[in-house]
Amino acid sequence: MNTEPYETPGAADAGAAPAATGLALLAAGGWLLTTTRPWNRPGHPLALGLEWTASAALLLTGLLLLAHGIRAVHGHPNPPTEPGPGT
């Protein structure tokens, strides 16, 4: 029976923290967009614009962080190089 660990202790995924932060920001942006519902109630145009801007900023930032985390985990460790003229 082998009792050796598969990974070294303390080794963490490089994309775990950005991906978790991205998911949290996506959740916060979606929550803000659905709870404020700027399309269902009349309001001051400045307040509606700020709500849309905050929601969009949270959603886009969360999406970018999630994509960065996924790329860090599932990306190529060494990007392919262009072949030289002799090959």
C-alpha cells in the first residue's frame, strides 16, 4: 500500500483564488442587478445609471477573473512555438 501523497504538501492551483473571486463577483453583480431591478421601477436616471454601471462592472470583472483562473489551470504549460524556416 502506497502512503505517499500524489502532490507535494502546500501545492495549490494558481487559478483557484482568481476563479473563486470571479465567481463571487459574478454572484454579487447578478444579485445587485436582480434586487435593484432598474427596469421595473421608475427612478432618477442618475441612480439607474449608477446601478447598471455597478452591476456591469461587477459582472465583467468577475467574468474576466474566472476566465483567468480557468486559463491558469487548463492552459498549455508551454505555448507552441513557431517552426523555423528550416523545419
